[in-house]
Amino acid sequence: MSNALGFFYGVSGHKINFQKSSIIGVGVCQEEIGRLAYFIGCKAQNLPFKYLGIPIGGSAKRVSFWEPVFNKFKKHFSGWKAILFSIGGTLTLIKSVLGSLGNYFLSIYRMPKSVVKTLESLRCSVFWGGSLNIRKIHWINWNTALASKKVGGLGIGSLNVLNFSLLYKWRWRGINYRDSLWAQVILDIHGKECFYNMSAKSNGNWNNIVAANKHVHTMGIRSGSVQEQLHSMVGLLPRDLDNSDDRWRISMINHFVWRLLRNGIPTNVNLFGKGVDISTVRCNLCDSGIDDTSHLFRHCPFTCDPRSKINPWVHHNIPDEDPKDKLNWYKGLHLTNFQRQVLEAIMLMWWWHIWKERNNGFHNGHHTSVDDTFTSIVSLSFLWVSNRDWSILLIGMNGK
Ligand SMILES: [Zn+2]
């Protein structure tokens, strides 16, 4: 064996440092390994061991194998960190927490269903303001939040899909970089067509990757769109945190409207529906209606006052309808794209202010003057429109 490694040095120029190397036996008793290690001058090791942070030789089907990933999650989501973040920060945290370690694991091993479930429920809990041990109300189905913005989600992306995409990438790499050393090894073991017909000649991790790839095909992802799939996958990978206050505010409004359009905001009526013990469902502001979405956003005189200022400002009579129907209304108007955007922005900002006004009124009896509210709506909608890449919500407006 030393001779073989000596030849390897001669051919490649890579010298093996025996003191830093270990010998591991497969199907050989440990005594024999110890004897050989002594002979060669290296260490004797057992399976499983870690290489570049990844366990080698363990079974990815066991939950205990995923312990390092769980620990990483727990470290990020425990204590004050997650709780203190604004909604934008929480979203970024949820998307990025896996970091390189998770991506390493997920690009090599298929996550068992129970692991997916545990990790997703953790992310979901943090998203709704809870933590490892504190569970808060979950207002919208987690799968809806995971879905892409095109179909009305928040584009968080599921870990399951991320896992499949990363595993699928091996096929893509195998076909595109057939000459690379790793691909040659796989081709030698599993046959010349193994990247095309996705086959494995033996059990082992490649077999698991093949199984995951086949599953991707039955789910409907075809080779032609692999590139596109990979692109969308890149979108799921960690991004840098941005600390701008405005950005947080905008994503907070985004998140709020996303919930509003799905009737997932904590009005008294909705809280009651979720089984929360509350003293009254009446509107605390006017005392003449009930605290539900329809009343707050259409009828309550306290929150709907700015209408008298907004309508003349935009030269339109914004109809007295539920938020969702309001969004459909302007589609029938003859407007340029820009005008449409501005109008949309104004409506969103208005709703945000209604909700703020309601909470201020409920919790500390504070009432903002119509003038102040109107000024704030104007400046925020300007901010929104002048930063078009922030207006991410507009894509998912249909409320699907
Ligand atoms: Zn009211």
C-alpha cells in the first residue's frame, strides 16, 4: 500500500503525510487495522468519521446522523436572537440558517421525512414569533409561506425541495463535467450510462442520490428545465443580511398585506376563531362594530377617515370594498403601469396604517390625526414606488 501511494506521489506530485493520515477497514477486524496502521506509520480509525464536516460511513437514514444540522438550527433559533428580529430579519434568518453546513449535508444525503418535518416545524415556529419551546399561533399554513411568490407564497422555499435540487445537481454535473475525476469514478463503478438513465450498480450513497433523482422526475421536473430549477434553487441559498430600517419596514408591510389578503391577521374575531380567550369581539375604537377585517378596512369611522384625503389626492373614488376586491377594482381603470403601481402602493400603505391605528387605539388609546396619517401614507408609498425591487408582494397579490 505504501508503494502504491509512493507511485501516486511520483505521478501526481501529491505527497502523502502518513502522520496526518488514517487507515479505515471495511469488513476487516480492528486488530488487523491497528497492526497495518503501526506498520505504515499512520492512525487507525473507525467508521463513521468526519471529513470536511460531513460524516462518512454513517447511515443518513438515521435521525441521529442529522444531529449536527439540528444543533445548528437550535443554536440559531434559541433565545433572544429569533424573537428580537423584525419580520424581514426573521425571514432572512429562516432562509439562511442552514448555511454551508446544511448545504453540505443536503447536497450529499437525502433527508428522512421525519427530519424534514422537525426542521420545517422549527422554522415555522420561529416565523410566527415563537422559538424552540414557545409556540405561537400559526396564522397561515406553512406550505403557503414556503410557496413561490408567483403562486402567492413568500418564496421561503421548502427544505425538501432544496434537498432534491442539490442532489439533482449531481446528475447535471455528471453530464456536463463527465471528465472530472469524481465523475470518472462514478462512471467506472456504475456504468457508462449511469448519469443518463440514473442507475446504480450497488447500494450506497450513490444509490440514494439516484433514487432522489428519479423521484424528481416523477414529480414532473424534466431535464430541459433542470437549469431553471437550479436557478431557482440558487435563490434559496443564503443571502446577506441587510440592515436598512426602511427595508425592514417595507418587508414588514409586505408580510402584513400578505396575511391581510388571506384573512390571517389577529383581529379579535380571528383570535376568537383560533380559540383564544378574549373578552369581546367588539371594535374598541368606535364601539359600534365588530373587530373583523371587513369592519376595520371598510366601515370603522376611526380607521377609514383618511379616505376623505386620499380620494381627491389620487383623483379616484377608491371603492368601499374588502381589501381583496379593492385590488381588483383598479384593474378595470385605464392607467399606465406606473399609475397602477402608485395606486397599489397607496392602498397597501393605507391598510398598513389602518392596522397600526387599530393597534394603537386598542393598546394605548392613542389616535393619530387624519392629517398625520395621510402624510405618512404619502411618504411611505413614495418610498415603496421609488424602490421597485422592494415591492415584492405585488407578485403574490392574487391572494391565491
Ligand atoms: Zn370600529
